[in-house]
Amino acid sequence: MGRQCANICVRQTQNLCSEPTHKCILASILFTQSVVRLASYQKTIICRFIYRGACVSNMGKRSRQRKKEHQKNSKPGGRDSRDNAGWGAGYADIVKENKLFEDYYKELGLVPEGEFDQFMEAMREPLPATIRITGYKSHAKEILHCLKNKYFKEIQEVEIDGQKIEAPQPLSWYPDELAWHTNMSRKILRKSPLLEKFHQFLVSETESGNISRQEAVSMIPPLLMKIEPHHKILDMCAAPGSKTAQLIEMLHSDMDIPFPEGFVIANDVENKRCYLLVHQAKRLNSPCIMVVNHDASCIPSLQVDVGDGQKGTLFYDRILCDVPCSGDGTMRKNIDVWKKWTTSNSLHLHGLQIRIAVRGVEQLAVGGRLVYSTCSLNPIEDEAVIATLLEKSEGALELADTTADLPGLKWMPGVSKWKLMTKEGHWYQDWSEVPVQRHTQIRPTMFPPTDSEKLSNMKLERCMRILPHHQNTGGFFVAVLVKKAPMPWNRRHPKVRKEKVSSSVPQPEHSPVGTPLPDIPLEGGEEGQENVMETKEEETEDPAKELEDSTKEPQVCGPPPNKKMKLHGFKEDPFVFLTEDDPVFKSIVSFYALSPDFPKINVLTRTHEGKKRNLYIVSKELRNVMLNNSERMKVINTGVKVWSRNSDGEEFGCAFRLAQEGIYTLFPYIHSRVINISVEDIKVLLTQENPYLSKLQDDSHQQAKKIGMGSIVLRYRPDGSHCDGPQCPIELCGWRGKTSIRAFVPRNERFHYLRMLGVEVFRDKQGQGPGPRDGEGKVDGEEVEKLDGNEEIKEEPEVKVKEEQEVKEGEVESENGVKDGPVKDEMKDIKIEGTSS
């Protein structure tokens, strides 16, 4: 009764008043008149209900008012009009001026004389769009051919707001024409209707891992690392992952080797950014990448098995040290830097940059290369850090000469003289000039060495600084350090306990992984603190008592007891490696006729209990790292998916179907259930939902009839009979039904393969542009059109699937009644309306 009264009061109130306070007062009066006889607690409840009703009503009114105001502001001259004021508009409220920035760099003299105005003018211009083709994939040449002969030709004559779009040009210093740039900014590329097809092509191919949209200067550090397939690589500050993707590509330079000996460990300190890193790395479907979450300045040393039951410290052959920086070289794309930049940014980051770089050289193998890079032009973050490393190393490090490594790249040599300025504009030439009260903000390592001979021996001119106006890029700094000997703090040996030292003592840096460990522990830095004098618990009945006794001995030098690692962010599912005799392998091996040399022990799952939903695989070396360091590091992601559980697959002989992500890794070991297909077969499989077996070519049809129902591999090999067809091998995962066959390929990969066959997929924006032209079909709402000079796709009217039949949730049922398992979300079928050409 009380609630009914309250509702009546609220409705009457809304008709009489507009202000929320007045509504509540009037509603209370009406309420008092109508529910006098109710108990006091009932009155209180109803009053609260009336107040909430009045406020909610008022919130709805305010929401409508905001909507009208937004529509008003969106009209010409409104708040959002800058988004429609031309392709170059945007950030209209940010003025690209910073007097402190100009005064600072003009005084430092980093820009050649007479070029400073060009430098500043380039900094104010939008950054050109740059793309990189994934080099290790066999499809790289096909994509390059498609770009050069289709998309680049279409956009080179386009004019936008009076600006003519220049034909994209290859970066002269990037190998094999696999990187291209144009004068289009990212905003033009996203917004212009005339470039819509090109933009959709880039988005689709990027999702498939075949193209990366990456800033030109960001591509430089991985090229200077000179990576080979057997190298063990650490990317210390990896997110968002564009450079990590390059490292993976170089590791897989030979596509015939499914498991390179090397691997990439990509680290980032921020947990959320690690998942962005995972997304980038997963596009490349590599079993040799592991993403971890640690502070790079104290990233733990890892242990690995080196044979004969002994363990050694893992030292990396290549390390990328792309440290956090003030980012003043990114002003062309990060407009906020213009108003936020001060010299204090560099002063605050200098110490962190040194700590990260020192930790990097500690974990670098002797003979290895560490590439230090920043997107800052400030010597405090660049040469000052390198000079500090060289001085601390006492000759163990040296700068590599990279003059001939990237022919065609314009860069300025590093400087050996610089000075420091505070945000108030005070300049300091030397540490001796710094007031005592500023010693906490300004440190001696920020200045160049005072010893002229030592400074000359450092050869800081071998550093590379890229200026924006030289080749229309962003600003960047990079230096390559080569390790000639162990770091000095790793060569000093402490006094040790007389007890037997465990096998987890670090390996000396001059010994490669794979050689036995000495019995002498090493000291130095964080590495020494972490690894020196570790004693196995099983060697004593009471480890705590032993530690207490040892601290009483004055001659003992040892670290404090190890602390349990603190984990932040999301709690990850476990990584559980399977054994060779795991029951899951019995049906898989027989069903797919796996080779005896298939590395079963490298297969893992993400659960300890219950049915295994997905199976992943990693390389042998990464397995070694993971098994020996589960308590030392936080792993976010690793491995590539090779099998997924099919709920009804057991009735066909195997509960696991093949996953497209891992087919290129797994295919060399599969010797059964393979169907060789032609170009025409690929077109049918990628453009029809569930084609009948009879729609395949005769040879493919006969092969399919001999194979039972279940997961299959569809293999294409170029034979020279189709000059216009793909000239690279293709492997697709599929499903052989009772009377039909289908390809289990993700949406963007389908579009990729269709483009390779000469079929362009274009998504027309809703309400914009023409509809499908005569002779064209649609692919899930996308237009499909024939490229010039290619044959037509001839097909019969599509066989409709009966949707009235009941299908279990999460399953897809084909027209022959066979349930394909939980692939509905992954599988995006291409539906053809009518006949495509």
C-alpha cells in the first residue's frame, strides 16, 4: 500500500514541479495527506522511495538536456566542429609552441647550423603513415605485390583538402622493400572516404599479423641487433610490442624451421600493458615468445638446465633496452608533449634509465649486443646514460660502429659535450656548479666525463641521433653496446661458506649456457645479491638455523634470505606441461599420424583439473626456462594454440581439432588427414559456408572421400600452372563433414587469403557509398569484387542451412547434421548472396 501511495505522489509531483528539492517537499506533503495512518518506519521507507523517484526522474530530464546540448554543439561552429574542419584539424586547443624546448635545443646545438627552423617546422607537421610487412612469412611477397599493383596505384592521384597524396615510397634503409611510408597522416588515413578501402586493407592485414603499422624510427633498433634464429633475446621494456614483433620475425627468418633454437622474452613493468603486448605477439603465432611482468630495473636472473643435472644462469645473446623516456621526439604524433615538456622530465628519468641499462648489461652474454634506444633527443637521457655505462664497465663494454649497417638512413653522430638546464632556465656546465640544494635532483652522471682522454676513448660519436626534418620521421636515439668481458662487479669474488654451494650458483658470464658451473659464486649488483650463496634447503634439516649460525661468522659474505615474489595485477591460469605418456596423446597421435619426433613434452595446457580445453606448444628452450623459474618470474602468456577440444569429436576418433593459429608450427609433423587443394578449391572454401564435397575439383574430391569425418588440413602448393595465383604454400584447418567440407579460418585471415587470390573484400560503411554493383557479392556485409585480370569465381546458388533444427549452445551444425563443436565464435563464415564474380 505504501509503495502505491508513493508512486501516486511521485507522478503528481512531476506534473507540478521541475526542481528536485521542490519535488521532494511537495511529494512529502502529498504523502502525509494520504498515508497518515501508516507506522513511522513505513513512512520513512516511503519517503526514501519518493526521493529516489524524484531524483531519477530529474536525472532522465538532465540526460535529455545534455543530449540536446551535444547535438547543438555538434553543429557547425559547435564544440565538436574541429573534427569536421578538415583532415588536418584536431587538437585545435593545443598550440604547438614551447619556448623552453626551443631555447634548450638551440643552445645545445644538436641540430646542424642553419637547420633549426626546418627542424621546428618538421616537429609541427603530422607524422606520416608508415607500414611494415611481416618479413618472415612466406606471404610477404604476395602482400607486397598486392600493395604495389593495387592499393598504391589507386591512392597516388587522390587529393584531400587540396593536398595531393603522394605515391607511397619504400624506406630506403629497410631491407627488401618491406617498409613503406607516405605523406598521409594517421588522421587522414582513418577519416577520408577516398582512402577507405586502403584503410580497411591495413586494418584487416594488421589483425592477421601480415602488416604492422609502426613508426619508421621504431624499426631501427631490431635491425641493429643482427638477430639469428639461435639467439636468446630479452626485450626489457617491450609494450606496446611493435619492436617485439620485429624480433619474432627475425627469429623465424627460416620458415622451414618450426622451432628455432632461440626465443624472445618480452617484459613490461605495467600489468595492463602486458596484455597489449600479448595481443601484438599473438598475431605472429610463434611458439618462441614469452611475455613476463617485471620491473626491468630488477628483472630476475633466470636459471636453466645445462646438462648433467646442473643448472646455470641464463645470459642473453641480444637485449633490447628501449627505456621509458620524456618522448620529445614523438611530438609529431603525441601532441600533448608540446604543453607538458620541461627539462625536469629528463632529470627524473635519468636514474631509472641507468638502472635498467645496468641490469641489461649484467644479463648480457659476453660477445652479445645490447641496443639502447629512446624516443628523446635529450643528451641527459641519451649520451649521459651511455657514458655512465661505459665508465662503470671499466672496458667491458664498447660502442659498436654501425655506420655501414643501415645504408640510406640519415643520422647525426652522438655528442661528447652537453650541459644541463633546469625548468627555471638555469644552466650548469659541470657538476661543480650545481648548488647543494639541487644535488638530489641533479646527479654527476648527467654531465659528460671530465677526463678528456676517457671521454675520447668512449667514442660517443658512434651513437645515432635521428632528426625529424632529415627524412620526415620522428626524433630518435639509438646506441649499440657490445660486451667484451664480464662486468667488473661480477669479477670480484667474496669470501664464501665452507659448506657445499648449490648448483643454482650463477654461471660466469664468459661461459656460454651449456657449460658446467664452477664452485665459486659471483658477486655484483643485483645479480650477485640474488644468486650468490643460494643453498638448497634439502642440504640441511633447518635452513633457518643455518642462516642464523652463518651470520655469526665474521668472514662470511652472503645475501639476505630470499623474499617471496609479490605478484600484482591479474592472477594468471597455471602453465601445466604434459608428459609423453599423457592419455590425451593416444588418440591425437593415431588420428593425425604424428611423427615420432613430435615434441610431446613441449605441449602445455592452462589447467590442473578437469578436461583440457586447449593445447599449446612452446619451443624446447622456453620449456627449459619455464620449468626452472616458476617461482622467479610472473609469466603472462606463452605458446601458440595447436589443438582445441571438440565436444563431439570423440565419435570421429579424436576429441581435439586443429587450430589455425598453430598450423604452420604443427604441419611438418602431420602425416594424415591432409587434402591437397587448388586455387579454385580455396575460393570455394573461403566464400561458401558449407560447400558439398562435389564442389571441389575432381582430385580434391577424391582425396576427401577417402578421409573420414573430423578435423583436416587443406594444403595448397603452387605448381606454376596459375601465374596469377599465390606463389607460396598455404595450409588451412578444416572439417570434413558427412557430405560437406568447411575451412576453420578466422575472419581476417579469410580476407587475407581471398586478396591473395585476387578477390578484394571491402566493407561499405552503413548509409554511405554505393551498394554492391552488378556481378558482386557480399562477405558478411562486405562487398567482394574481382581484381582486374583475374578469373571469375563461378559457383552455384548457395545451399541454405536449416536453422530450425535445435543445436546445443556454443555449437555449429552443418547441413549434414554433424555438430562441429565450440567454434561458433571463432568461425566467421563468408556468405555469398547470388553469384560473385
